Amino acid sequence: MKTNADPQIIRIFSIDDHEVIHAGLARMAERESDLIFLGAAKDVVVARRESLLLSPDIIMLDLFLREEQSWSLCLYLLTVSPKTKVVFYTGYGNAQLVDRALHMGASGFILKAASMSALPDMIRTVARSGQYIDPELLKEWVDSRRVPAGVSFNDQELLIVSMISDGMDNYAIAERMNLSFHTVKFHIGKLLKRTGENNRAGLVRFAKDRFLIE
């Protein structure tokens, strides 16, 4: 019988708005002697409450919950339960999303297309070594980090693009970020050149197409 006292046991919690994902993870854990499925949450409110009460070893977090991205929830989970490892378990991924997830403190990024038979070993790798990136994304992510001039956004640039998406002009963005108008204009110009887009609307579309902003 698996018990929480066993030091080899890995306790898993799922946050996803699709019941079939919870059921699949539960069945997977039942077949493995070292995995316990603690439970699941389908929305942010339950996820916050249960993650604090249960303090799982690993949280499998979908990138989207009811069409909203889960970045802020990831940060919250890592803040309230620092020993817990968060793994993004999602149907979509690219190098920039992997980079952002790891930058926020997540310990892994796994695609839902991954074989369920291989998933336990992926989870064990996270628990034991602290990080796992799906092989389908690993090469793209490594290659992207080798090219400093590649198409990527740092946190400040993502904030600027998000505010453009919200309809703010350069003066309003400058005031909000405590930057000069010319500094904001310079950053936007760099992003336009880097992405190959011609205008601010194209820049927003570029970021949304890659799920970098909501």
C-alpha cells in the first residue's frame, strides 16, 4: 500500500478544466507504486485552496483555465507552497512558453500528447532532478537560447506589448512604467524589427498567436 510517509512517494495534484485529464492522471498514478494522485481542481479558487491544504510534491498545471492563462496562478502556487514543483501540462507549447515557464520558477513543461506510459518517468525526473522539458520542445528551446537575437520577449517587453493590447499609447505606457516616452518608443521599435511586424497591432497579434499575452 502507498502511504504519504514513504520517502519515495511522489504526491501529485492536477489543475485543469477538463475532467478527462484528471481521470487520466488518477489512473496513471494507480498503476505506479510510487505515485499518489491527491486530487484535482477545475478553477483558480479551488486550486488555490487545495494546493495550500495538500502541499503536493508536484502540481500538473494546464496553461489555460477557462481560456485564461495560468501564469499568475503558477506564481501564487510557488509562493504559498515553495517546496511544490509546478509542471505545465498543456496541449500547446513553444520555446518562448517554455522559457517563460522556467523563468517563473516552474520545474517542467510537458505536452499532453506525451505517451501516458512515459509520463510517470517524466514526473519522477521532475521530482528527483528538479526539471523536465518535453522532448518535442527541448531542441527548439535549446536552439532558441543559442541565438541571442532570436524572436523573444523579456518581462519588460511583454508588459509593454500587454499594455499596447489594452489600448494604451506610448505616453500612457511610459507613465505607467516610469520610463521616458522615447525609451518606450525605442523598445517598441526594437520589437517591431525583431518580429518583422510593421505596426503595433501586428506586434500584439504576434504575441497573442504565441500565447505570450492574453
